[in-house]
Amino acid sequence: MSKPIVGFIGLGIMGKPMARNLIRAGYPLIVHNRSRAAVDELTREGAQAATDAKEVAGRTEIIMTMLPDSSDVDLVYAGENGIFSALKSGTLLIDMSTISPAVARKLAGEAQRRGCDMLDAPVSGGEAGAISASLSIMIGGEAAAVARAMPIFESLGKNIVHAGRAGAGQVTKAANQMVVGTTIAIVGEALVLAAKAGVDPAKVRQALLGGFAQSKILEAHGQKMLEHNFKPGFRILLHEKDMKIALGAGFEYGVPLMVTSQVAQMMSAMKSMGHGDLDHSGLVKLIEQMASTELTHNE
């Protein structure tokens, strides 16, 4: 059977490699992006271009979005010339952005009123996971829609979990970002403490990787900290946005998120200092500055 025509809106650091993997998996793809360069790149690889979200909706059976924030997603779906303005009944909508659970639920309700299913399916794994099609995908929505989308998800990721109804994917992603962000902060503090105490932080990292403190964050981001390699795989300013989403959910459900709040403030400080475009492992620079110590890599 031929594969359905898929629309993909949002071709940034994550969206472009994800769209490319769909092309490689044999999906006819229609793409749109705010800036043109990524569109041109993918059209050379077999995609077709659309001028706006409305055109994407008119030409496709499944629409995917990968956008920076809740306001961007709301505009692309519900704004003038947005997806809802030309949505055909029976279209499957998949938003893979990281946004507020409340916004995800609102848009899913609007899609349902128009005879369509909508899934919130944020991802974790960063640019590397997007490129290698090994993302972790966290899904909220109806089971039948998840089953329909599963071949697409399997072209993009490895750990695919249906967490519950609309909004559940975003709650799961908020939890993910809390764990990642706070772990990055504590790894940075541990390595800077070692350096300030005169102990080689590279050897401290090596020792911790063999014990109960082992984590992917310590392995990958700890190494980036040692090398001061803060080329963005996931920018601090976007992680700060995600931490604010988590804090908003905490207020909504009455859960105090005290550690998350502290790390969110650290990220806000980095953004205010002009470091928001660094990789989130660059949070260690704030710790270094406060400790008057810079990590050195001696391996």
C-alpha cells in the first residue's frame, strides 16, 4: 500500500532531520517553514514545498508540527491561514513540539470538533536522536490515533510510549525536562567542586560513571562541560521555556517543584547574560563564574 501524504511544519534543529527521516522512509512529504533555506534543502531531497500552514492542510492526510513554543503552535493551528482554516475531516494531527499541556488539550478539543484526531507527541533525544531516528516519543491522545500514527513514529524513534489522553505526552515531556535540567545542573556543580578542590574533574567523571551516579547526562554533557563544547544540540533558552512549562503544570496541579524552580532561575540568568543560545550543558559556565573556577580537561 502507498504511504499517506504527510505535511511537516517546522524545520529547525530537530524538525529538519525528522522530516528527512520521513522522506527516507518513503513518505510523500509537503513541508513548510518560516525561513526558506531548510525548505529548499528538503525539496532537493524529494519533499514538496507549501507556502503556508493552510496549504499544507489542504494537501495532506497527516500533519506534523515541530515548533518552538506554545504560542507558535497555537498560531500555526488556530491563526489566520493556519491548519484549522483548511482542515479536512479525518486528518490526523501530530504536534511534536514541547508546549503547555493546557494548550495541547485545547487544540485537541478543537480538532475533535472538526472531526479530526490530534496527538501531542513531544520527543527527547536532542539533535543526535533526531538525526539517528532514535528519539524517545511521549504520546497523549486516543489509542486509535496512536495506532494510525505508529508507523510514522517508528520512522523517527525507538522508545515510543503512549502515556494517556490529550496532554499526557506534554506532562511526560515536562517531567523529562525537569530530570534532564536538574541533572545537568548537579553534574556541573559536582565537576566544578572537583576542580576547585584541586581534583581532576575528568577523573571524577570517570569514577562516577562506574557507580550509582552514572547517567547519560554525566556521560555526554559532562564531557561537553570538560571540553567547553557548547555547540547547541538543545539551547538553554528552549530548556528554560520547558522548565517554565513544568512549573506551570506544577501550579496547575498543586505540586511544589522547588528544585526545578532553582534550575529554571539558573537558566534564566544564563539567558539574561547573553548565553541563551548555548547548549544546555553550558549551564556549567554560571557555576564556574560563581565559583571563580574554570574546568580543565586533562585526559
